[in-house]
Amino acid sequence: MAPRPDLQRALRWGGFGTAYLACFFLTTALSAPLPWYLPLAHRWAWGTRVDGLAVDFYGRVLESAVAGALGYALAAWVARRQAAQALAAGATRVAVWCLGLLLFTAALYIYLLHGRRAPPAPLPPDYVAR
């Protein structure tokens, strides 16, 4: 029985989703170094924490997209070498991993952001109240 292209496609994109979500989860849970964007300075910085107003979301998405591309390539390599029955089982397995990682990542972000209060930015030294 010849491998079905729709199962190969499902396995490839499942590999992307699994690797993307795993990287997103791990970079959050382990405080991994990321590229941070500093919008007031219009520059990028690398690290686990940076000083000033900084956004880590863009760097986290970039790292996760690179991991997803690697997962896609690995899954494409595996899909080319599998029989049709193994592809069906692999696609189901990858779908379950994607769903589990999505739930774990969402739960982690809900836990981290629930009740979080951002401190106000300090006033500039030359500020005059009106």
C-alpha cells in the first residue's frame, strides 16, 4: 500500500506544531536566553533578563519557529520512510503530542500571568506635575 500524501502532510505539520510548542513551553519554563526587543531604544538584546522596557515575545516566537522548521524537516524525513499504516499511527501520535503541549503551555501561561501586576514606569527626573 502506497503512503498517502495527506497523512505525510499531517505528519510534517504535526512535527512542526510539536517542535514549536515544545520550544515555546521550554523557553518559558526554563528561562532560556532569548532575543529581546527594546522598543524605546529601537534595538535588540540577548539574555534571560534585560534592563528597561523589553519584549521577549518576538524572540520567543522566532526561536519557536526555527524549532518548528527543524521539527517539520525531521517529520518529512521520517514520513518519506514510513509505510501507510505507520503513517496513520504516527499522525495520531503527533496530534496527541500537539494537543498535550498546547494544554501544558496554555496552563503555564495562565499560571504565570494570573494575578500579575506590572509595576508602573518611573517618572522622568524633569517631570513637573500640572
